[in-house]
Amino acid sequence: MATDKDAKPSAEAPASNNATSLETVTVTGSRIGRDTFTSVSPLQVITREETTLAGFNSAAGALQSNSVTGGSAQINNAYGGFVVNGGGGANTLGLRGMDPTRTLILLNGRRVSPAGSRGSVGSADLNVLPTSMIDRVEVLKDGASSIYGSDAVAGVVNIITRKNIDGFSVEAQYNVSEAGGGDETRYSIAWGKTSDRFSISGSFEAYDRNELKLGDRDWARCQTPYLRTVDDETGAVGAWGSADFIDPLTGKAKCYQLAGRGSNGVTINTISTGTRAGVGAAGSVGSSFNRWRPNSGVTTGLVGFEGVGGGLNDLNVRDTFDPRQLNNSMISPVQVKTGFLQGAFDLQALGNAEVYFELLGNRRESDQTGFRQLSLDYAQGSILLPTQLQSSVAQTAPTNLTNGRPLGVRAFIGAGNDHSEQTVDFWKVTGGLRGDFVWTDWHYDFMVSKSRSDADYTFEGFRVDKLAQSLDVVATPGGFACRNSAGGCIAAPFLTSQVIGGKLPQDWKNFVYGRATGSTLYEESTVNFSLDGPLFSLPYGEVRGAFGLEYRKAKINDQPAPDSLTNNIQNFTSAAPTVGTDSVKEVYGELEVPLLSGLKGAEELTMNVSARYTDYDSYGSDHTYKIGGLWTPVSWLTFRASYGTSYRAPALFEQFLGGTTGFLSSATDPCDDLSPTDSPVRRANCATEVPDGFRATSGVTSITAGGAEQGLKAETSKNFTTGIVLQPELPKSFGDLSFAVDYYKIEVENGVSRIGGAEILSRCYSDPQFRNGGSFCRLVDPRAAGNGALTVHDSYINLATDRVRGLDFTARYVRDIGPGTLRTTVQATHFLEQASKLFAEDELEDYNGNIGAPSWTATLDATYEWKNWKVRYGLEWVDSMQSYGYYELDRATSSYKMHTEDYYLSHLSVQHKWDKWSVTGGVRNLFDAEPKKISDSDQYYRVGNGPLYSGYDYLGRSFFLNVQASF
């Protein structure tokens, strides 16, 4: 039995990485100590030295690597320009390709509470971890809700800190990319003192990551559709990119840096009017247009403008690129400061009791650079319009900027770079008392913990009220003035080619443009009491048990900026406050029963069972259980299996998220541009609301909210794992070999999810009962007067099913070669299924092998050690991915590239140790591998022409140096 009390439920790993050594350990996944190298559930251990040799400069980077995640996509530093749970700058971890809320993060066996900004805070932020104090990480790739409670659906990650430190140490690491940008620096100090009765240790570290911009990498500078030509008659296909539009102004493929997902993004540097005759730009189709760009050489039609669009080149002809877009953050910068202190004192009383504590404090300051598009609406007849445009009517319905008048001209303006910032202060305090219970071979642990995440988040934008005020003008001698001069109003600019091109008067921009700041508070409190020890003896050993009680309470309070509350930011989402609380009372127990031991055919046969009863304030009671077994018929062969249930309580934001608006494409409107081939039911329903030939001129407003009022329940899941561990007894000259393969299956029912605005609209307008029948139509507001715009409500509800199945392979080989020892580890993950569905009547859709969800990934770690030297070679492999079948495309004839090739990353490092010093240096991405390319489509976000996918390296070849010293 492990004697390190503080390590429960995860104590010290084996001192050696030798795969055949057997030592007393307590492993993540159980609250009962074990005395065998293997555990009932598959477990991966990552040591501090391994992460240093690999060149990782933060705990977040190490935990999000392919060796831990199996290549499944993670929310990392490349998502700074996207709206993600936890807010900008957050780094989260999800195992088995599942959402981060389904993976439980522990620090020394105790929960790390969520941290972040905005209303959707629901997962632990890896930025809060004390990198310099981490001794090792244990990754349990199995459901364990009966052991740890909610969220342990896909697995558990337990970060274990260094103990028994005596002395003082410093560490510094610098990672620099060859091409520039994205550099990382970390400095840390650690100190500790240990005596017979007490121990205390702590650290302070500062981590700084520089920004990597789109313009810093050639492969990301110009995003193109990346399509190929396909001859319908012969079937001949061209090279990828051969069908990309060639800009007649440059003779090169056109860049679209505003692209998000599909349609090459929004356009800039153009205006929208009512349809009228005019001169078309090179590449346009037809003689009548409703989109135009300035051209002073045009003297007929719409003088001073040329028509753009029409036909297949509709978007291609428009100007959609601005060099300032290259300033956008590809990897967002961050500054993190972390302090950690832990200690224990032996009271020599209360059953050899020990008082212990942990203090963790962290500040994250992150920011992102984006590019702002401004849709500036000039009312019909506005004196700010040129004479030839004053009669234009782009839309009869007023907009929020036209002061009650019809929309005359909409200018799509590239307004330059904007910035978002987040400051997150996180702290966690833990204190407890542990010792021997009434019987000396029983142990108790009483723990109290309090966590708090306090964040401010700021973004920039154009304020609707001031835009509208500035557009309502009167003529003055030599210019224009606001009709209402309150607040120092500056009149909007007269519409010129310079304004359309993004050159805006600074005094006007100062008036209409501003910063908005919101705040997010997340708090969590935990009280836990546990007991563990032997219950009684059986012929082949003691039956051991662990029992406990736990109480947790969490609350969230997100207060968006006032302008966000009132929807006063142009072309930006609005949000309502997210305020809510939940608490849970739990009782749990675990038994380990030695059935056989030391017999022929049964070196060990052990059964482990656990159960937990839960009572949540939000939705009532629930229970989970797990049963597992370990059988070692001979010393070199072990079989293991477990089956159990897990659950995930809805995150607070899923219950209480305030109504947050977003926008869907106008093409999402089910009545947009209907044809005779559309469903008769849909055409009949649309006919009751819109005229024939209706074209949606406004996007669909989507409002997302929490599901507490709809009676949101917990997710439930079933977990099955079985595996074989081989540790053959080979001649010493051959070396030590270990091999493990584990099969896993996780199925989540009643998954907490949102239906999706497009799905709600489709099902509503395909319902024969339509608005009289309720159903999905109750989530769709009546159409707006004038332009017929739709608003859909998309709240969190219980409906989804998710299922993953796969195989994990681990092989480790250790052999003495020459003067040193070679240690090689290969880890591979093969997903057999990654499937999901929204509704019970739907078929499961398997997206395994699709882009962003590879079916195979593997890592190789080969280290040669002799005397004070270590040399490491690392290799990461992501299998080729393709999505043709999923989207019913023929790969041979598709004009879209919906596949990626095999992707390899090589790393090389060397380490030398002296008595008190060690230096490690190396190269990551040795061969400067770039992300693979795919075509623009409605399915995937891209960076350059590569998919937005955490398994790819955006930095390119980089170098690192780590120096450590102990005194």
C-alpha cells in the first residue's frame, strides 16, 4: 500500500519507466491502493521529464498533444477569433473526441473548477495549471463517474505535483519559431522544505506567448477556394486550385481572408443597391446588378461604379481582401502568471493526523486581433449619398441605422483591425485533515476546497445608436452636421470610393467606435469526507473498501457589457446575463475483492465494484455504478475489463445561459428562392407567409439560451472497456517488452445539446401542421414586417446521442545498447466509430475518418540514455482524412478537395545533466511540415487553405532550450 497520503487517489508512479517493474502504486481511477503495475482501466502516465524532452513549454501544450488526445480536435490557441466555451484565450481538453465538459480534470485528485470569460464557462482552463510544479500526469481513458462524480464520462486527467522538495530550483525555457511569431517564454522558481513533521513547497512562474499572425506564414497569407476543374463530358479533372477565380486586376488567384466557413466569407469594398442596369466589372455576368464597386472610369449606367457578381462568379468578382486582414491572430498572445503553495504538518494526534493545504493562484491576460467589417446603411435620399445613388432603394424596410426610412444603399466597408481582451483571475484554496481512523489500518480524509474565477472581457465595435445618430444629418455650409448634436456627434462620411475602401475619418470613428467590457464570475465550493481500509479477509487476500460523502456548490454570474445587453453593437451578437447556481449531495463507495491469487492459472483474479448516489438541486437524484476485473493467468499475461455507467450534470451555462443572439445566413430561411422541386408541404407553408419568388434579404437571427426552464436533465452514458496486457519474460539480452491493447465503447444518451437554428427552421416549415401544430414552430417567431426576417430560438435540451468505439495500442521496449539504454514507446489510437444523432428517430451518423476526426493517430517516443546524456526522437502521425462519403460526394469527380493526406511531425532533442544543472535543447517539427489543404465549403473552418484543426502545427519548425538548476 502506498504510504504517501497526499497522493490519494493517485500516488507516486513507478520510479522507473521500465515496463516490467512492479511497484506499489495508487492509480487514477480508484480510491483504493493497488499493488500491481497494471490497473483495471487503461492508464497513461506522462512524466515531467518526458514533457521537457518533448519541448512543451506549458501544461496546456503537453495535454493537448496527439499522444494524449488521440488526434481529436481541441480548443487551443488557434481559436482566438472564434466564439468558444470559456471565451477567448481558453485552452480545454476533451478525450475520446468528446466535448471538454465530458472530461474531468483533477489536481492531486481534486477537481479543478471551470474558469474563463463570457457566459459559457463550463470546463477547466488548462492555463491555470502550475506547469513548473507538475511531477506527472495520469490520464484515465475510461468513464469513472462512480469514483469521481459528474463529468468523468470520457475519462479523467489527474495532474500530480512534486512532493518532498528540499531546496531551491529555477527553470527557464524559450521556444522560438524559425519563421518568426508565436514564440514562448517561461521562467519559474520553486522552493521546498521537508522535515520529520512538516513539508512545504511552492512555485511561481511567468509564461508569455507572442502572437502569430496570418501574415507571418506564407501558406496562410492567401486563402482561395482551392477548387479544381471537372469536365462533365470526359470526366477529366484539373489540379487543385485550377478552378479558382483569377482576379483580372492581378492575374492571380484571388485571396479571401474574411472566409469563415463557406461562401468565401462576407464581402467588403462594395455597395448594395436595388437591382439596376449598369456596366459590369471584368468577370461579372449580365447587365443588371445590385452589388457595385467604385470605378471612376465608368461614365454610363451607374456612373462611377461597375457591377460585380452574377453567375458562378458572384462572390469572386467582388473585392473581399484587405491587407490588414493579415494582422489577424492565427495564434493569440497570452501572458500567464501562476503561484502555487502546498504543505502538510503532522499533528501527532487524532490518529496520527496530518493537516494539509494547497493554494493556487493564476492570472491570464490574453488578447486577439481580428478584422472588422462595417455594414453602413444610408437611408433612401440621404444627402450623404452621391446624386446617382439617392434614388436607390435596396430594401423598403428600415434598418436600425436608417432612422425609420427605407434602406437606400448599404456600404460593405473593411473597417480595419479590432481587438478583444480577456483578464482572468483564478484561485483555488484547499485545506484538509487526514490520518488513521479508529483502526490504524483505516484512513480518513476530510477536505474543504473553494475556487473562484473572476474575469473581465473587452471587445471593440461600432455602436448602433451613435451610427444612427451620425447618419441623420443636415447640410451646413461646406459640409454636414448631425441633426442631433448631443454627445459631440460627428456626421457620418459622405459615401466615396475612399470610404467604401475603408478609409474612414478618424474623428467620426472615434465617435461611433468604442470598447465594451463585461464580467464573468464562477465560484465552486467542495466538502468531502472519505474513509478507506480493509473490511475483512478472504482466502486470497483482504477485501478493501473506500467510502465517502461529498457536497459541491457552484454558481455563475456573467454580466455582459451594457452595449451587448441592448444589442447596440453593429454586426455583433447581443447577450443577456447568465446567472444561476446548483448544488449536489453525494455518497459513494468502492470495493476491491481478491478472488484468487498465487495459483496456477490465476496469479491474480481481482474484482472491483463502485457506486455513487447523487442528488442535484437542479434535476433531482441519480446513480452510477461500475464493475471491473483483472485476471492474470500467468505472470506475463493480464486480462482486464470494466463496465459501468457515467453521467454529466448540465453545466451552469447550459442551464442558465442568458439569451445570446447570433446570425445565420439568409440561405437558411426555408422560403428563400423556392423552386417546384422543393417539398409541397414547405411550399404550402411558405405561401401563407411570403409571396412567390421570395428572396431573403436579411440573415436569420438565432437566439441561444439555457435549458433550465425546459427541465434540462443530466446526460447518462454507458462505458465498456476490455484489454490485454503482455509482459513476456524474455532473455535479458533481448530487453524488456510490454504491449497493451484496449477496446473501448462509450455511448451517451440524453446528451445536452442545441438542435441548431437551421434544423429547427427546416423541421418547422416541413411540418404539415406548421404553426398550428406547435412542435418546432414554437421556437420560430412570426416573421418581421417589411423584410420577412426570421428569428429562431435554439436552447439547450436533452436530445443527442453520441457513440465512440475504438482501440488503444501501447508498446514499450527497453534494451541496453552499447554504453546506454534505449527506451521506445509507441502509442496508437484507432477509432472504429465516432457517431452522433440529434433525434431518436434519426440514424446515427458516423463521422469517423472525416476531416478533424481521424480514425488513426500514433506517436513514437525513442530515447537513448547514457551517463548524463539523453537523446530523443519523437514522431507524430495523423492518418489521412476524407469527408466525401459523409457529404455524398464522389471523390473521383468532386471539384471540392475534401480529403487530407497523411501528416507527420518529427521532433529531435538532447539533454545533458550535471550535478545540479540540466540543459535540454531541440527542434520541434524538424522537417517544417505545413497543414494539409482542403477546399472552401460550408462544412469546415479553415486557416489559409488548411482546416482549423488542433492536430496540425501552425508554427512550423521551431527550436527550444530549457535550463534547470537546483540549489
